[in-house]
Amino acid sequence: MKKFIATPVVLVLLLAPARLPAQAAAELAPETSDFVAIAGPTVVLIGVKVIDGTGTGARPNQTVVIEGNRITAVGPAGSVDVPAGADVRDLSGHTVIPGMIGLHNHMFFMGAGGRMSQGMVSSPRLYLAAGVTTIRTTGSVSPYADLNVKSNIERGLAPGPRMHVTAPYVTGPNPALGDMAQVTTPEEARRFVRYWAGEGVSWIKAYTTIRRAELAAVIEEAHARGLRVTGHICSITFQEAVDLGMDNIEHGFGTATDFDPRKRPDECPPNSMVVVGEQGDPAGETARALILSMVENGVGMTSTMAVIEPMTKGRAVLEERTLEAMAPEVREDYLETVDAIEANPEWPMTEAHLQKNMAFERGFVEAGGVLAAGVDPTGIGGAIAGFGDQRNYQLLIEAGFDAPTVVRIMSANGARIMGVDDEVGTIEPGKLADLVVLEGDLESDSEIIRNVTVVFKDGVGYDSEKLIDSVKGMVGIR
């Protein structure tokens, strides 16, 4: 066994990202503190239903105590001491979950027609507003911008989630991927990793045309330097990635060329997602063997159904808040693309494709696989920062998981894959106080995931509505 469940302990410590001091409300710049609704330092939430991220059942009428940046007590009403001078909030009728952890959460946004923009203002605010308190960028097109945003958030100069920054995409020869590092030898691959390790990234993301020799060098060099490796792969099958020692694989069923009968070594078959969706069997012998191999080798998988859904015929994302968040020209392009998809009788992405993704993820979790989730705000633009993470919650419920399991997928599992599960991901005494307060009963209605009122990060409660209002009309330009 290896990676995030690895032994010996020395390896776990080697691969764990460096920890930084948490923030207090008093340390925040005015531009950030303007969004603070509950400053602490001691806050008590009473009367809440808690879904704690461990996968166990929801617990009603709980009291949660936050002192400084930590959770210090959780228990039934009347059983927990309320510290003197605490800011006590009666939140009867609310659900509290751990801060969500987004494992495919870019700072950039890709809209219809390949429109690309850096969301250095809108993305971090929307992630935090939606309850996503930790993200991994999982591929960067502007890595220094990502590193600078991360620094600004850590210094309290801007609101946003904790960030684990990934290096630029690393792929193989492909003229169409002009903004990515295209490595053609193992030494080029090693040099790429060495450079970005020195610049402060914590993950490397391999992309579709990388070859086995170069990916092997990336993984070996990354692990030697305390970094981890994930990938949206195509020229490499999932099984080959497992054999090479990859830590995490993105997207799931649709990108698994293990299911494409045209697959040749080190080559990405054209339109493979369509072929896999039409011909692949998410519950067949190949799937069962692949899932078992991933589980046995400790390779996590990231669900990104929120970006698949808008590209699926009959599944357009047209909710008002998403459209309001987009810049007008971005919204217009998106709606035109949606109309074109719906009018195209030969559009290849169908409901059957989406259901196969769901089935593969069910099989992976049922076999003991560690599934996490992330929005991937790309595709045609219908999945945007934060809101798409919330939509992932609903899609995982639709896939057949219950609420405690989905909360675990979207919190504790992400923390586990990133090696920070001793600090975040569950609601337990001693953990950092990253919590999401939702108005309503999430266990009985998945729509409640959108009813965020306050998001605690480091024990500081941020006003979700105010954060969202501050970036309306901004997605796709800032």
C-alpha cells in the first residue's frame, strides 16, 4: 500500500504539504474583514444537526464549540459546557457540515467556445461562499497568479479558501496544447518537476498525451521531493497510471481509456470519451479489475460530474444564480451553446454517459475506493466555482449515495487524498474550525446544500450572501 494511506509514517510525513498558521479575524485586512459575519474568538453553535464527515449518521440537536481557530467540543445539547463570554448562536433548523474540499478547483474559468479567463477575484470568493474551504487547483494555466492569490489569502489580504497549488499541466507532444509543458524525454519531465517544486507547488498534474516513460519520471521525481501526482489521462490508461505509482486520478469513467478498444500504447484515441461512453461497461470485468487495483494501491479518484452535466444533452444548467454570476457576454455565449446542444440530434454526450459515470463511482466506493470531488470550471462554462461544487453534492446523491457518505466524499476524503486529514475534513474536537452552516435539513433535501448562510474558515465566519453579491457579473472576466 502507498500514498495517502502509506506506511511507514516517514513516507506520510514526506508527502504531507507544509502547514501554515491559521488566521484570526483581527489579522484580516479590511478588504477581507468586510465579509466577516462572526468574528469570534469563541463561538458556540447550538441546536444544529451535524453531519460530521466521517460517514456516520447525522446527529440532531448538537452543540459545536469553536475557540480560536479550533473545534473544541461537539455533543448533544446540554452535554457540552459553554465557555464564558462566548458568542452563542441558536441555529435550530440548520445543518452543519465540514468545509468542503475541492480536488479539481481551478482559479481560471473556461467558457463556451474555449473562452478562458483568470478568476483571481471571483473564483476564491465563490469557493468560500459555497462552503469550499480548501481547494487543490489541479492544473494551472497561470501558476504565478495562483501562487500570488494563495499568498494573499494566507496573509489575510483577500477572502478565499486554503489553496494547494498545482504546477502547470505537463503533457506529451501535442501542438493543440500550446499553454502546457510538453515533455519528450524523462529528463525533461524531471527538470519540470524540480523547477516547480522549488517554486512552491504541492501537486503535479499530468495531462492527456503524456507518455509512460515521462510520466514515470514525473512521479518518481515528485515523490522524491514530497509532491504528489494526479492526472487527466488518455494516452495512459488508469491501470498503467496505477502501476506507475500515480496518487490520484481525475474525472473517472469517461476518461478511462482502459475501456476504449482502439487504445494503443502511449497514444490517446480520438474522441475517446464518446467511445467509452457508448461502448464501455462501468460494471464489467475490466471495471471490476481496475477498481480493485486502484483500491489495493491506494489510488484516489476525483468525481467531476458537475462539469460533465452541462455538456450532457437535456441537462443544461440554467439556474438563475449561475447565470447572474457570469459576465453578460459569457452568459450569452453559454446560452447559445446550450441551445446548439439541445438542437443537435447527433450530440454525443447523452444521459446514458452521465449514468455510466455515476455507476462507476458507485462501484469504486462500494469496493472501498477513496472518492473525492471537484467542480472543474471548464467545459462549456455551466460549472462555475463553488456553485459547481454544490451541484456535485446533488449529483452524488442522485448517483445513489446517502447524505453522510456524500459529505464524507466532499470533505474527509479530499483531506485524506491530500494528506491533511489530521487537520481538516471532519467535525471533531482538535480539528481546524472549517464549517458550513446550511439553513434547513440537508439530510432530507439535497437542495439545502445551496442554502449556505455562514462559512467558518479558521474559526472566522464569512457571510456567504455578501461574498456572492460581490462578484455578480464577474465570472469569465475577473
